[in-house]
Amino acid sequence: VTVENCTFTAATLSADPKVVGVRFNKAYNVTVKNCEGTNLHSLCQFQSNDTAIVLEGLKAVNCKNGISLGTTKKVTINGLEIEAQEYGLRLDGNSLQSGTRCSLNVANATITAKQPIIVRKVTEAYDLTLGENVVLNSTEVHQVVFTAGADDAAYVAPAEGSFSYTSANDFVVFLYVVAVSTWDEFT
């Protein structure tokens, strides 16, 4: 399935989860190319996808969220601009098929959001690669988050070895909770 050269616009910024540019509950080999969304809940939402998704030349302007990739096994993104209030890219790290490695490769992207990239519910192996020309602007501390919890709850450190992270840039990444001191140090 290919979605190409589309513009999706809502009159005002929408928090309604039904106001989405492209949505697939289950799909195989999807390409979304040269599309733009303005004032949407999300530009794209993918729930459970067994094979590859390719996203090229996408732009989300003044949206609540950017792109939700669900439990898609393999995603390649090249050319992306997102301005969102909450998350830029959200992925679920709990594949529906135990033992399946999922991956996301991103290049040539600028994402501005509270959570530019979040991999939530990490229970399976997840590989995240951020290539050249990736800019992540966060309104919070972390630009990339790996959490065993949800995106709207306190971050929970995922099990060691449950993900890999490679980046051509230095980003602030949440990988695990770090104790900075003990109570005895203050007494």
C-alpha cells in the first residue's frame, strides 16, 4: 500500500484521536511519502504491522502527536519534520511475536516535541538507529526514551539487553534509572 502526495488539515488543533492523516490497524509493506498534516491528533498511526513501513518526506505541523508506529517490525524513515505537543515518534517495544527483533532507522529528520522519540512497553528486543542529519528538540530532559512502561507514566527502566541504540549524534537518552546519592550522604 502506498499513500503519496496527500495533505491532511484540521481547522484547529485536535486532541480527538479520530483526527489522523493515515491510520492502519494491520498492514504489510506500507509506504507513506510526501504527505503533510496540520492541526491533527497524529499524522500517522500504525497498530500491528508484520512487515516493513517506509516513511519519506513527511511533515507534521502543529499536531498533538507525530507518528505512532505500534508494534511494527521494521520501519525506515528518511526526510521527516515534526512539530508536536506530546510525542514525535512513538513505538511499542513489545512485539506480538515473542523473540522478534523490531527496528527503526531514522535519517534526515527534525523532531520538536515533549518526547521526540519514545520506545514504550519494551519487553522484546528493539533496535533504534538514528543516522545522519537527525535533530531532536525536546521540551523536557530526554530526547530519546526507552521505557518498560507507558508514555504517559513514570519511565521504567527496560530489562538489560532488551534494546540497542545507535546514533550519529549525542542525544539525551533515558535508558535506566540512576541513583545519584543515598540518604546516608545527607545525614
